[in-house]
Amino acid sequence: MGFYQFRREQYFGCGAEELWDFISSPSNLEKITPPDMRFEITSLPLPEKMYAGMIIVYRVRPFPGYTTSWVTEITQLSENRYFVDEQRAGPYALWHHEHILEPSGTGTLMLDIVSYKPPFGLMGDLANRLIIRHRLEAIFDYRSEVMDGLFIGRI
């Protein structure tokens, strides 16, 4: 029954405030999620900005042939610095995702730390080695590519 962490860093040539304006808007989540996940926020209407205590409900297809509801709560938030989302119901036994913005040179470093525990004990550990870890890498690769496209030229 493993516990895992996934880390990703991405540099942006803009200030934290500009980056925060984008990442703190729930309506932008769909823009940075791979289309094959069929991501859809079902808790409407959406506020313009996230806030601590906010519950977001989605329909998502994390793997081909498997669609599920996913409920997350924004448990911590410090404007222009970080927010944390935690799964309240969904496909993982535990999901804790830190989104951290740090000044770096003339821009901002965005750090994601995902701490997670797959369901199903030893079967979940095997699924992590064979599928889950690779899927997380692909999701964050997609997000990095989209974010680079959105923020290019702002250096």
C-alpha cells in the first residue's frame, strides 16, 4: 500500500501575479487538461477565483474506458503564492496537490507536488508502476506545453 509523490517544475518569464491570475481561475482547469480526459466541471456556477474551502466537482476520464466523478477541496490558499487541492471523493485513496509559485530571477517558478496513494492496496501499487505514474507524467507534460504556449512572449 504505497504512498507516492510526483514533482514537476516549470519556469515562466512573468511575475507571480500574472501566473496566479490564470491558475487561480477554476474555469482554466479544462484548458490545461488533456482533451482525452473529457474533463468537465459539474459544480456550477463557478466563481471567478478559487478560495479556501471551495469544493469543485468534475467528471473526468483518467484512463480509457473509465469515467468517474472527482470531488476536490481547495484546503489552503495564499494569493500569488500557493494553493492546495485535496480529493474528497474520487479515484485515489489519497490525493494532495500543492501548487506553489516562487520568484526566480526575473520570472516565476511554478512547483507542483502531488502526494497520492492509489486505491486497492498491492493492486494499486502495481497499477502505479504500470499506468498511474506514466499517466501523471503525460498529464503534466500536456499542461506544461499548454502553459508555455499561453505565456510565451511574456518574458
